[in-house]
Amino acid sequence: MSLFARDRADAGRDVRHRPAEVLRTAEDLADAVAHRGAPGGNAVVMTMGALHEGHATLIRAARERVGAKGFVVVTVFVNPLQFGAGEDLDRYPRTLDADLALAAEAGADAVFAPSADEVYPGGEPQVRITAGPMGERLEGASRPGHFDGMLTVVAKLLHLTAPDLAFFGQKDAQQLALIRRMVRDLNFPVEIVGVETVRESDGLALSSRNRYLSAGERRTALALSRALFAARERLAAQEALRARAASLPGTQGRAENRAEALSRLGEARAAADAHAVAQAAEGGCADAVRAAARTVLDEAARAEPPLTLDYLALVDPADFTEVPDGHDGEAILAVAARVGSTRLIDNIPLTFGADK
């Protein structure tokens, strides 16, 4: 008997003890969606499988949002359109049995795990979503065509799963921004929910690709999160300096006067570089934040095994263009690098001028 044809009188019990039904075809998925819970309670979490705690966090967030009577479907599909030449499509881990167990434990009602022929009947689609200028920056520049393939499959899966809510991780910040833009520009009737990056105890952002790292490569890879945290700490210090400078008498005039006032505070950075501190007092500390991160990454480039930096960028979340040194407001510090044969990405959100 189909899970979705059952009496929903037991919907209030602990959803973690329900088996997650495996759906292989669009027809099966449509039948499942037709038996979803109350209006507004249909959620999807899209994955490429090899599920880990980061995915579990997304599923739990979806379950919490829709409640016990809602319907949560997890998609597991390794999308060939978003892998470029020389990338790890064949090597990408496929662990469906383990994925089913994790999805059910986290609160999923169903797992949609179609074949490539089911998603793309007749071969690769002739009509695709184009990511536009934002899709050509950072990850898009490093992986041409990646975001076109990603948006194409997300659009298809949004149509197939017909969700009210779709949950994506902040770890893939550019992907999240592009999905939000596509939904807004093309009037998809769905709310996109971003969920904070989940990290391992040592700070490394959870990723299916982490399993490729040797012990030595993992030690080097920790530089990604260390660089981001160093930048965040530098921003906090710069913002604190600016706030303290603004509070001193006679410092409301020129930047040079503010620098002198900061020097009188006895701050090591102010004494070492009055000009840099003057910039911090005026709010121009984006370059200092970039420099703090780059120092950590440069050190990792000399490690054994070395880290090979792809990009470090401090960008506007709206379009992923670099922010100027005097930027105030929201920003994302994003990094991508290779350690051995494994390519990793990470990012953190930052707020400049938080005291204003």
C-alpha cells in the first residue's frame, strides 16, 4: 500500500520512524505529491546523493517548517549537465541505501531517485536555463556551463515536485543566489529557504567531496575555513576600532585626526599602520578583510601537500561582483581551492558597518 494513500491520522507521530518511500519515476512522484499534506506544507530538498549531516540539517529544517502533517521529499540525482570536461561525474559517490536511511531519520517522507533517462527523456535537453552574467563569475568562470546545468535541473525538479518551499544550503552561496534569482525572474511559485553551512568539529565545511581527502590533504584543506574565520575576526576588530574612534572627543573631523585618536588608544594595529586604521575608522576595511584571509591561504600554499587557490572574493550577495573597499552592508567572502585532486569551496556572510 502506498505511503501516500494511507490514512494520515498517524501524521502526528514521530516522522523519523517512518520509512522513506523510494520514487523512481515522474509518475510515481506526481502520485505522491497529489497525496501531500495541508496546503502550503509541501517541501523539497534537492541533493546529488552521498548525504551527510549538512543534508540532514536541510531535511530537518524542512520538516520543522512544514510540520508533522507536511510532505518532505528529498531528490537524489547526480545531474550530468553540471559536470564539465575532466570533472568527477563518474567518480562522484553514489550511496543510495545510506542516503535512504539518513533521509528517513532526518524526517523525509519520500526520496525521488530517478535515472538520467527519466529526468532527460530522449537525451540532454535542447532548451535550458541560462544563468546569465552572475553565472559566469567565480564558480561559473572556473566551471563553464555548470550553473546553466544546475538551474536547468532545479527548474525541472521544481516542476516535478511542485513544492511550496525548497531548502538549499548557504555553503553553495552562488548557487543559492542564482536559484533565488531564477525563481524571482521566472515567477516560480515557491519560497527558497537558505540554511546555514554545517561544519565538522575542526571547522571544515561538510561536503560529499571531503571523503576524497587524505589525512594530510585534510590538514591543508582546513585553511579554507581558517581563512574565512580570520577575515571575520579582522572585520570585527576593524568595526570595534571604528566604533571606539567615533566615541572619542574631537574625532568627528578628518580621517587623519581619527587615525591619531586611534593611535592614542594604544591599539597595535593603529600604531603599526595609522593609515589602515584611518580607513577602518571611515568604514573602508574590505581590503583588510581580504588581506587577512589571503595571509592564511598563502601560508597553506606553502604547506605539504599545498593548497592551490582558485579564487578568493568578497562579493555583493545580489550579483556576486566584488565590493569596493568602502563597502557598507552585506557581503559574502567566498573561497575555492584544490588540495590534491579535490576541489573545495566555502564562504561566510559578513556585514560591514554593523554599528550604523
